[in-house]
Amino acid sequence: MPILNVNPTRMELMRLKTRLKQVTRGHKLLKDKQDSLIREFMQIVHTVREMRREVEDELSRVQRMYLLGAAPIMPTVLDALMSRPELDTRVGMTIKNVMSVRVPEFQVRTEGNIFAYGFLSTNGILDIAFEKLQKLAPKLVELAALEKRAELMSSEIEKTRRRVNALEHRIIPDVKETIKFIRMKLWELERGNIVNTMIVKKRVEARAAG
């Protein structure tokens, strides 16, 4: 086990004892943070999995309805209908702090009408497909935000895990070993002082007796 490069003095021993308390406390706080991040991450992953399944199912239904509704319409007519969008969708973003992780939150705002054509030019199935797609847009944005949050939290978990491991397997053991080393050196020094004192005492006593 490596020893920190310090002088084996009582002052250094006191400093290392204080440091050991600090790094031990820091290790506990980081471990608690890591556990909380993992719990939050697992909940988000579960939510993302369920939401993605719902969104993909709904998109598949919308696609089928669109193909069915667009089939009787001439391609040139359909292209002309799609080239006049009147719906304006804007996405705003704010940043939220979740356990020291800055995660995005999106807000969807729509203006206008998705039906940028006359109803006589299309059929009801196509109209319903467009309406469902419009309602699905906020959920797509929410899903993207959750997936980004999961990505950021995963990165923070890995970063926290490395710091926890560094404290647990390197820094704390090194400090403990160094404290043990200084105690041993101080004990050896104290024992040497006692032996020297005893030798001097015997010499003094021998001179007094002579």
C-alpha cells in the first residue's frame, strides 16, 4: 500500500486524522448521491421504455391511417396540399437541476391550423391522421427530453462512481496507512527517547555512586 509523502510528526498526524474524517464523510455523501442517481435513472428508463412503446404504436397507427387516406388522392394533389402548412410549432427549453445534474425541460407551443387545405380535397381518414399526429407532437418532445435526461444522468452516475471508487480504494486506504506509519514512527521515536533517558539516568547514578 503506498504511503503519502509526509513528515512523521504529531502535527501531520492531526492533519491526516482531520483529512480522514473529511474524505470519509465525502465518500458517504457521494455514495448516497450515486444510489439516488441510480434510483432516479432506473425510474426514468422505465418511463422512457413505456412511453417509447406507446409513441411507436401511435405513430404506426397514424402512418397506416395516412397511407390509407392518401391512397385515393393523386400524388400531385397530395403534394400541393402538403406544401401549404399553416401550423407553427415552437419548442422552448428550460434547465432544471436534478441532484446536481442540469437536465433540459421542453415546452411545446403551437399556433395555427394543421388543416392547411379544404376538406373537399381530402377524406376523413387523412384528416384524422393529421389530427392525431398534431396531438402526438408534445409527447414526442417529452420523450426526447426524458431520453436526454437519462443520458445526462448516466454520465453523472459514471463520474460519481469513479470518484467513489477513488476515495474507497485509493485515497482513504492511503490516508489510513499513512496514519498508521506516522504512529509507528512516533512510537519508535518515543521508545528511543525513553531508552536514551534511561541510559543518561544510569550514567548520572553511576557517577554519583563513584
